[in-house]
Amino acid sequence: MNRLRFVLVLLLASYPVFGSFLTSPYLQGLTGNTVYVLIESSTQDTVFVDFGLTNSYGLTAKTSIISTTLNTPVSYVHKIQLTGLLPDTLYQISVRQTGSTTATSYFRSIASPGKSFRWCWEGDSRTNTSVFNTIMGLILPKAPRFFINGGDVATDGAYASWHTQSFTTTAMNVTSKVPGYNVVGNHEGWAQNTKSFTQSPASASGLQDYYSFDYGDIHFLVLNTELSYTVGSAQYNFAASDLKATTKKWKIVCAHKPGYTAGGSGAHTPDAGIATMTTNIFEPNKVDMVLCGHNHFYQHCKVNAIDHIVIGGAGAPLYTMGTATYAIKSLSTYCYGIFDFTPALMKLTVYNSSDAVIDTISWTKSVSLVEPATVIPAKFALLQNFPNPFNPSTMISYELPETGFVTVKVFDLLGHEVASLVNEEKHAGTHQVEFNSNTLKIGSGVYFYRLNSGSYSKTCKMTILK
């Protein structure tokens, strides 16, 4: 027993600890005007989250749910629901418990219908934390508004596996700023630690097990392939009623196990249950895509009108692809996906762990089917970074009335370029990019950031205080 406790102490030393806090805070279950802040603590003492539009906060929420882990000694995951959030708004947060306070972080609340936004998918990260950290480090600079994790975040459901493989410092730097939604994988399973470390948004299922949520103009259905989804089961019936009831023009189903895939072996062959749901439920309700993991590679399959996409390469051992008439493209590589969305167009860009583009897919909807107002900004704009002053990171937002090549660069007081944050074509809409001074190892002072796109150019000032 003493040896076990010694090992656990070593594990806990591998990530940030703030007094009684055993993890840094992370965000989940964003929906409507609410989000959950989760943080693990050694005590049941009430946890408070101070939040607001500035670092003066002004609003406070406290522990609404406490879940226990299977750690020895037992630990407690506090789940604090923030309510009354304004849409499309950047909030700052800090978490405190008696004797412990976290540094200020930030997140952006949910996008309103008719708005453009970016989101991310990654999954199957267990085993190789080096690859996982690399991918998570690539995700944050792309500034997604939220991410969906495709499952298999740990080799098993053990407490130590969660901490060493999922709660890495790099990953939690992302999850403290970008709200996440979890798909349950077969490795961590739907067991006590998984239930404690995750929080789903409230939905018509009335359960944490499987759920749905709306983000802007997209309806997401998140299935749990660790529970029954055979014809007539509670989950099957929920999926059928949920997709039939939504009025959103875009519909995306997320599950760990794919119904259509080519490669892997044994339990990693096409899942008959998801294939049946596709025929009976997804196709009649005009689902646009089914996103899955489980097979550790990238694969784009198409069956009838639905794209079945496997992105399962965030660190788990890579698998060999197979062939199938419905498989359009297959690559055995570590990977993640970035989705750029407007109500009339969605584009998936798949990147490998070297951040090279390995595939792109686009979907369109007739403009007559969507709300055209407020989707595209009326003019170019470079907004003041937030927070400002900052340490170590800040978000830079900009608006584009048209698609075009964009650069966002940072300069010191002498005009020397210190960072190139954006250097690529961007679609019309509102975009964000993070600037992290620690990554570049630059000190306190005044810096300038400049947006160039076509004939438009604007420069703003920002201040680093360390």
C-alpha cells in the first residue's frame, strides 16, 4: 500500500497542482447560456468560479455536482455550472477553494444561429502521450470554439491512466480554454472514473450516457457505443426521436465505433449496430456525416448521401488500412480535424502530427435553407486582443467580409517581426488566433499586431506584463 501511494504521488507531480486542486480547471458541456467548469480536488469543500468579461470578474458560481474518483485516497471532481452567459462572448474565469486559487483563463460562449465558427475533432490519444501533446499543441493556435474528443483517452479506466495519458499539461492548457464534449471509448469505458471526469450538456435524453446539443446551426448527436444501441434499445429510440425532432439544417452524429470503415481487425471491423442505425435512422433524417474514431488512422468513407469519417490518430498505435468500395481516402497517420463552418458551407481540414494538410472535404447547403443575415461581417476588422494586458497568452480576433489570403503578424517596438500567427487563405467570417508569449520566450513590454488581407491593413497595440 505504501508503494502504491508513492507511485500515485509521483503521478500527481507530473501535472500542475494548486494547493488542494489535483488538476487545473477544464471546460465541458457548453450549451445555450451555460458551461461546466470541472476541477479535481482532494477535498469536498465548496469550489467557487469567479467569471466575467474582465479580470475583475463580477459573477460567481459554486460547486453544483461532486463526483468521486476511484483514487486511493478518494478524490473529488467538482463540477461548477456557469449560467446566464451571453452568446459569442469572451469570458475570463478563475477557480478557488479554501487556500487554493488558479490563474485566470478564458473561453468563448456558444455561437448564435447564423454565425460562423471553427471547431475541432481529435481522438484515440491513449498510449503515446508525446504524439498527443504534439497534436494538442497544434490545436490551440488554430483557435477552435470547441472540440469533440472521439474516445479512448486512456488505456483503461484506471485513475492513473486518466492522469498520465489524458490530463497532460499541454492538453489541459487547451481544455482550460476550449470547451469539450466527450465520446466514450471502449478503453476507458463507461465506468466511474469516466463518469467523474466528464460532464455532458443537458439534453432530451435526460442522461449523461448519450446526449445531443446544438451549436449555432449544427445539431450534434453523441452516441455511447459502450451501452446498448440495438434496434429498440433506449439509446436507439433516443437517436431516432432526437434526429427527427431537430430543426437544424446541419446534423452530425458522433460515435466511437464506425459503422463503415476498412482496416483494423477483430473488434475494429465495421460496427453492425452503427451501420443499422445509419440505414434506419441517419439516412432518413438526412444526417450530413458520422464522425468516429476506434480505428487508429484517417479514413473518409461515403455510403449513399452520408460521409463516414474516421479520425482516430491522436496517439494510439497506428493500424493498417484495408480496402472497401466505399472508402474514398485512407492514410495510416496520426491526425486531427479542424472544421470551419458557415451556415451555407462547412469545410473539414485534416492535419497530420507535423501539421501538414492530408485531406479536405467540403459540404454545402442551399443559401435559401439558411439564415443569411449576420453570417458574414460587413467589413474588415481587427479587434483589440483580449485579455490585455496579458500573461502569457491572449486571443486576437478579426473579421473578414470575403475569403482571401490573410496574415497576422506580431512586431516589437523596433518593428522587428517576432511572430507570424496566420499566413494562409481564410474564409469570410470571424476568426481567432492565440498569441502565447511563453512559446516565443519574449518578455514584458509593448508589442504590435497587424492584419493584412488584400488592400486592408490595420495595426493594434498590446502589452505583456510578467
